[in-house]
Amino acid sequence: MKRICFLFNHDQTHQLAHSLPIALALAARGEHRIVLAFAKPAIRAEIERQADPVMLEKVELVHLTLKSGTSQALAGVLERLVPATKLLIYRDNLDFFASFDAVVVSEKTTLLLKTRYGLENVKLIHTRHGAGDRAIGFNPESARFDLVLVSGPKIRDRLIADAGLQPQQIALVGYPKFDLCAGNRFADTFPAPERPTVIYNPHPSPKLSSWFRHGAAVLEAFRGQDRYNLIFAPHVMLFERRYVVTVDPPSLARVRAPGTEYAREPRTHIDTGSPASSDMGYTNRADIYLGDVSSQIYEFLHTPRPCLFLNSHGVDWQSDPNYLHWQAGPVLDSPEGLLDAIDAAVASHPDYRPAQQALIDATFSLSERPSAERAADAITAFLEGQPRG
């Protein structure tokens, strides 16, 4: 029996659904000891919200904390700007991590366990989070994982070409988040719910997001109109801190939340970071997608529908793989005449539907077998030493 830790060392809850279904699938088999380790009480609350209580009885939940006074002091000073607690958790819990055969994670900071702290005997398994096209998802750090679980051939092929992974490091498993969230749907209170609903889903990175330059104009376009309902549900990290700091691309910007006047609009629903922002309830409810580079576009396209994108930074995107998803709909240089542009996107959707289907086929390798079960198979085979690739 192997000891497997599923680590949820996140500032927010948006990555949880990418690995929790796999943990529950493994726990149901009873072949290994499964531990769910979390750093924030809000993460435990979300685990308990999403998971079947019967299945939670089959796992152990562990709350990881900062143990040294130095770490606590550093976190107190730095946390408002950067995720200091998240990074210090590793150093303060090395004995805990060293006790496992494998640690399964959805992000890359856990590589510190190998690169900085030398835990070479612990296998690191990456589930990734989302199925987007941004370059950061295919950087050389990905090759440091012992096993990477991917949603479809697009991800597999680019990891090999751009990140230098070997085929035997990769398992094609589908998209476990669909197992947990595909049936979620936002129960709106719009006064006219039959009107088409747009979801505006900007990314947090200042050099990639449409929010900093065009977000206010987008919200303003929906004020006082009666053509569309609007769900404003940005990436949950956009408003997590007063300043947004990103490493790739390097950027820092002050972020301001939308004014209260928008919250008073009956045809506008604003969610600046609750768990509902990432459980597919909004993307399943919306009829039209408006965004920039968030990987949630692919979750929306699981059922092809009209899309349009804001090119707020003047990107030459047509042949750039980081903007592959912009083939799914019209691309706007500004939000001027936005409602008319939405009308046009709806009218032209049949022209984009073949491209959307091609994107979905490349992004998600789905089958009748649940993705979480396929991922559990891959992890078990890997830990038992069965050859891959």
C-alpha cells in the first residue's frame, strides 16, 4: 500500500476540482492510503462542499500550518503582496512530505520539495489545472515532475515540444473536473432569465488581462440595457490581493474592484472570487463567453456556444499558440460597440462551430470511462512501476 498525498496548498479554491476527483477515485478502491493536505480552512470547506461525505470518510484530512516563528513573521509582512505562506509551507513541513511515496498537485511551486529541499524519493505527480494555452503551462518546469496527467493531445504534444517532457512522463486521462462539476449550474435571479446571458471572465495577469484597460467599459456597456444578462466572474485571483503580481509574464498592478453601481444592476451578477467562480456553474449557465486568456474558455466550450475575445494589448495573435483559443470567435480590439459585437458573435457562431469542435477534440480526450478513474489508473500504474510511453 502506497502513501499518496493530494496537496491543496492554494490561496483560492479554483485548483481543487482538478485533483480532488482523482483522490476520491483512488480512495474508493482502498488500495492506497490517501491524505488530503490543505493550508487554508476555506479549502477544507470547499472539499467538504464538493465531495461525497461517504467518500471523505475514506481519506485523511490534514491541515498544514507554518510551524516556525520566522516563517510566521515573514508571512505576516509579505502575504499582502505575494503568496508567502504558500511557499513557506514546504519548508515547515518537510517531514510530513517526506513520509509519502507520491505527492499529487495541480500547480508547480511544489517542485521546491525537490529543487530546494532535496526530497528526491518522493514522486511528484502534476494534474495541471485547466486546459488553456498560456505559455506558463508549457515551461521547462513541467519536465521536473515524475508524471504529468493531461487532458488531451494538444497538451501532451505541446509539453513534449515546448517543455521537453518524454512521452513516458505523460498520461492522457481526460478532464477530471468534468466528473465533479459538469452538472453544476448557477441558479440566477435575473428579472428576465430568458434573455441571453453573457459571462465576462477576465484573467488576473496585468499584461494579459482585459480588465485593467477595458474592464470598466465592459461593465458600463451592460448598464441600463435590456438585451443581455451579465455574469461578471473573473479569475478568482484577480481580486485576491490589493496588487496583482505575476511571474510569467512578469507584472505588477494595483487592482480595483468594480463600483457598487454595477452591483445594483438587476441584469448583472458580480462574483469577484467565491468558489462558484470556478465550479463551472457560471460557464454552464451562460449563453455567450466574453474574455481574454482564461482557460475557462475550454470549460465553456465543452458545449460549443458563441464566444468573443478582447485583445486589450494589441497582440499579434493569429499564429501564436498561446492564443489558440481565439480561433473560437471574433476578436475585438476594444469594447466600443460591445453589445452590437455580441449580436454579431451570436449571428456568426455557425461559422466558428467547426473550429470550436476541433479545439475541444484536441483539448479533451474523453471516453465513457470517467476521467478521474483513468487518472487513478495512471497513478497506480506509475507507482507500481508499469512502463509507459
